[in-house]
Amino acid sequence: MSTSTSPDTQLRLLAVHAHPDDESSKGAATMAMYAASGVEVMVATCTDGSRGDIQNPAMESAPHPKRDMAGARRLEMKQAAAVLGIKQRWLGFVDSGLPDGDPLPPLPAGCFALQPLERASAPLVRLVRDFKPHVMVSYDENGGYPHPDHIMAHKVAVEAFHAAGDPERYPGTGESWAPSKLYYDRAFSPDRFRALHFALEEAGLQSPYAERLASWLEADAEGHTPPRPMHQTTTQVDCGDYFEARDDALRAHRTQIDPLGFFFAVSPEMQRRAWPWEDYTLVDSRIPAELPEKDLFAGLR
């Protein structure tokens, strides 16, 4: 099993995301900050985003995404990666779409979420063995939110973290490499939403988070309160200086992101005052870890 934590080795970070645009809404400022500091940062995008709907009203009449959504999103992803200063690799799977209805319809045949785990994980294991990241980041068991592709992205990230260092597993995908640390992204941290909500209210501005916070606080008809987050924050990365880069990367995903929408309700300046961090949970480490942390590479420098 090969691994490297030598202090004179360039550090490498691999973030595993389900669709193009997920990398810009989850952990983008962290990636931009590390990339600017000399860390080599790679995003693995599991699917082509081909079943995404147009979310930006200004793009509803654009011909390219109507004709070729996957192609349009490849161009958007390329621009977002350039904004963040990172590398990016497609894993080659087809978007599963987000099922809607009661009961939910079956997922499309051949989509990412229906792949056997080893088939879905093999391209990521190959990438881990090629790129040799010291740290991996992905979603929790709920996918951050329960989109079938997000849940599968979680599964393949965990599988690759554990399997890539075992030379007996996934033969033909390169020399073994064991990443040192695995994190789950906590972009949906309730503490962050509360901080931003109250910052807006104190400034006399309308908060788009009020309904979400109320749903967390109110008991349902049977008297049950909403479940607590599955994982607590262990690591906060101070990356507020890169919130503008994150927002620019988000805007690059023109088909998916409304530049007047939810993601831009709080100015970068206000966010730096209220919550200048991005939050993570350290879920597995092959090196000693002292929690809480302020650096995904704590113990590796």
C-alpha cells in the first residue's frame, strides 16, 4: 500500500462531486484557497449533468442546452474550474435525474445511481491511484441532500478511499495509493444558515433562510422534531477571502445557477463577518488527528 505524507511533497486534494456545478456550491472557496497556496486540487465529476433542468430564467431560450445539455455543462465546468484554479476529471457516467412524484418513478436504465458499486467506483479508484491525493472530500450518507447521484457519489468516494490502497482490489487500475484523510462536506450546516439568517435580519434585509430554519425548529404533527445532522463539524477552513471566486464559479454554471437567486442572497462581505468558514467532518484518517481542526491537511504538513 503506497502513501506519502512527506513534508516536501506537494499536497493534493481530491473532491468527489455528483454533477457539474456541485463543486462550485460545496467547498469551492476551500479549493480556491488551497489551489492559490500551491496545493494541487482535482475535482472528480461523476456524471455528465445531462438530465439537469435549466434553473436560470435568462437561459431558458438558449439553444445549446436545449440541444445538448451535457455539452453545455462541459463548457460551464471548464470555465468554473479555471475560475477556481483547479483541475477536473469526468468519471463518465450518465446523470440519473431527480425523480419526482408519489410514488417515485424508476430511475432511467444505465444511469449512475443504478450502477453496481464496483463498476461505479472503478474510474474513481483509477483516478485516486493516478492523482495520488492526500485528502479526499465528498458527501455524507445522505448525499448532502438525498439526490440519487449524490448518494452514489458518497458510496464511490468511500469505496475508493478504502480500496485504492489495496493492491489486491481493482486490478488493472494502477499502482495502489492510500489517501490519508477522508472528509464529508457540510455545506448544509444548520449553524451556518442560522448565522447568515441573523446577519441579514440585523441588517434589515429579508432572509431566504427563514422557512428552512422554521422547518428545523418546529415539531411536526406527531410532535417529532427534525433529525439532527448525521455528523458534526470537526474542521472549519477559514476561506472567506475566496468567496468571490466561489460566486464567480457558481455563475459560470449558467444553466443551473440563477445569478439573482438563493446562492447570492448574502454578500461576500457579510458572509466574511458572519461565517467566514467552510465546514467539514473528518470521518476517516490514517494519520493521528487532533480535533477540532482548521486545515484539511492538518498532520500532513
